[in-house]
Amino acid sequence: MKRLGLILVMVTLAACGADGEPERPGTGEKAGVTVTGTAKVGIGSR
């Protein structure tokens, strides 16, 4: 069990930075989340 834990820790540490150094987002991109839509609650009749 100790070996499995050690292997998992090593794999996790090896995966850190696997895609290179962190990069800042471009200045032209908008950051944030936009949510649109409608919601209705209740009992209705047709």
C-alpha cells in the first residue's frame, strides 16, 4: 500500500508543469461567465 501511495505522489508531481510554464491570458479576451435564459416556477394552466 505504501508503494502505491508513493507512485501516486510521484505521478502527481511529475504532471505538474507538464504543459510548460503558466501563461497570462491575452488582453483581447474577455474574462468572466455569462448566463442567459429564463426560468419559471409554479403551477400553470393552458
